[in-house]
Amino acid sequence: MIVSSNYLDVQVNYEVFWEKPPLFIWLQVLSMKIFGINEFAARFPNAIIGVLTLLVLYFTGKQVKDHLFGVFWSLVYAASILPFLYFKSGIIDPLFNLCIFLGIYFFSRFSLDASKKYSLLVLSAVAIGLGILTKGPVALLIFLLTAFIFMLWQRQYKAYLNLKVIGLYAIIIALVGGFWFILQWFYGNEQILKDFITYQIRLFSTKGAGHGGFPGYHFIVVFFGVFPASILLFMGYRVHEQENTQSTDFHRWMRILLWVVLILFS
């Protein structure tokens, strides 16, 4: 992007790379504009995202439960193997993961809010939109599957099946998540969009992007890769009835999200 001055297209060896949208690459470009074209600059965005993720976990934990839980959650996550390595890397997953988490967190807050603060809905849609701009429509798919299963579990249809909620969410998703796609169409790059859509379809129907492997592969990766947090999963899996409504509610969101991600990518 920097050498060719083409900031619209992700490129590999100056050939258009249409498998992923450009949000994280844009962050790397910005970093390289500041620090120069080097390894440090390529990794720097994830170092910042790592710090933001730990702060998000702390404040989320504090909001959902208490200060001690927020501290414990962020420290355990920081000490886990794969998150620690990811925050030192130049790959797109840390930003994608953070966007998904924030999208579901804000939506869970919105679904519990009796006054229906639409600012929470907007924040959720923006986060999922940024997830789409990072890695593609799988961000929206993860959110929709998680919300749909939670809706069936809790039977909270009114909080979701509402034209105002659906319409507002769809508009924001289209504007934020579709920003790069709209630009491509505006500049007449329909072929890139066709190649991107074809790749996404193939990705969900074949073993692509390193998501193959034997049955249970992702379960083993999570168990060993996210150690020691994965050990605590078994200790904290049961919802305690004495917990407050928000804590219990969010606990269920996270359990559903875990299984949706494991089964979907498997």
C-alpha cells in the first residue's frame, strides 16, 4: 500500500489480495508512517490492541461483577499462551476478537436495559461492523448465531424481533462494515468484490484458512493454547443463582459464544 500509494486494495507482491478486508492493514500502514517500514511497526498495532483488550476485560468484569473479578479476568487472559503470543504478532485476529467481544457485550447490555438506550445498540453494531471490516462477514455470522441461540434460550423475542432494532442495526452494519465494499464498488472494482464473495463461500464449505484438522482440533487448541484460562472454564461454567441478573445474563452470552465459535470453525 505504502510503496504503490494504493490504500484501497490489500496487496501481496503488488497483486490484489481479496481474501480479507483492509482495516488491520490500514492500522499497520499508519504505524509504518510513524515508525518506518519494519517489524516493530508491523507488530505495534497488536501491542496497542492487547492493552485495549485487557482494559476492556477489566472494565467489563467490573461492570458485570466487581473490581476483583475484572482484575482477575484481565490478568488470567494476559497470562494465557495464545493471547500473549497474538499480541506480539502482526496477524489480524486480536482486533477481530476484540470487535466480536465488544459487539456482543454492548448488545447484551442493550437487551437488559429496560429504557432501551439505543447508544448501546449503536456501539454493538459499530463493533460488529469493524469486525466485518477486519475479517469479513464471519463477524456478523458469529453475532447473529449467538444472539439467535440466546433469544431461544431466554425467550426474549421482543428485545430482538423489533423493526426499529433490526433496521438501525442493519443500517450501521451496512455503513461501517460495508465501508470498504462501497468504496470498491464506487471505483468500479466489482471483480474484487466477486472474488471476495466467492472466497467467503468457499471458506465456509471447505477446509480453508487453517481451520481444517481432525474432529476436536479446535477444542484441543483452545484447551492448551488458552491455558491457564481454559482450566478455569470448568470451574466457572455453572451459573450461580445468587449472582445478579446482569452477571447471569452475560455468563450465558459467553457460554453460547464459546460453543458457537468452536462448532462454527470446526
